[in-house]
Amino acid sequence: MRVGIVVSGIVILAVGVLYLLYSSSNPDYFQVAVFALPFGCLNLGFGILVDRGVIGSTIYVILFSDRKLALKRLTSGSVTVLAVVVFAVVGLLFAGFIGAAIGGLTAFSLQEFLTQRRRDATKMGNPLAASGKGDLEFAYADLERVQLAKSRLRLHLRNGIMGIVISRRYPEKMRPIMEGLVSPSKMAEPV
């Protein structure tokens, strides 16, 4: 469960209820209420179904094999931004600035929900068997140096450096795995 998404769903529902209550004094409020109530429920549902994630960037799941490190793309940052713009514009046209905010929040919640579904689907079968569009693979032999920092994995490759942002709790979990797969001379001290 994502508390932030659940809270946004509750706030949107509360806004919808308030606009519904005051719609008798101003008929324009009813349109906002009709927009806010279902989107509040949608956000609440997404928040209950999603367990974790990062908003607003391309999200990958990191996989280790005996020969390579693979990053399977779960969602694209550009799709997230596009969804926010579309939902916010629709919300703006339908229910003004309140609708734009509700639409933007719902787009982020939807992105988290879809990312969670893809993360769960990756656990089924053999995710290392085939690369899909947007997936990245790095053979351990191609790595010149690997650094695990507080919230970043840096892969020093022959043709550049790849920086991967990770949760602060993962470097200590990943270090023993990486040390078992990458030669000790390639493991760099954290920065």
C-alpha cells in the first residue's frame, strides 16, 4: 500500500464531497463533484494496490545473472509526463484548476499501478531470457568498475558511466551479490 496515493485519494474524495454538498448554492460545483468523486475512488484503489515505486522517471527492475546485469524497463518517464499532461488538461477543461490537480494526481497513481503490475509480471517466468524494448544489459566482463553509493549504483563502462538511482536500503543488500559476481578489483569504494 502506498500511503501517499491513499491520502491523495482521500483528499480528492473529500473535495468531491464538499463540492457536492455546496452544489445546491452553485450548480458549477456539481460538475467538479462528478469529476472528483470517481477519481478519488480510483486514486484510493490504486494506493491500496501499489506497494512501492518512484514517481516521474523511467523505472527498471534490476536482475542479476552469472554473466550479466539486466535492467528490465517497467515504465517510461516520458509516458508518465504525457499521462500527467493529458489527465491535467482533461481535468482543467472539465472541472477547472481543481480538476487539473485531480487529473495530475490520478495520472501519477495510474503510473504507479501499471508499474506494480509489470513488476509482478516480471517475477513470473524467466525475465533474463529475452530483452524487450527499453531493457538494458551489461556483461560483467564489460564493466571496468562498479560503485555502490548511498542511493546510486554506478557502472563504469568502456564507453561511459551509467548512474542508476536506487532506494537507500538496497546498496547493503546488493553489495554481497555484486561482490560475488564482479571481480574484487572492479568493486570500487562507495562515494
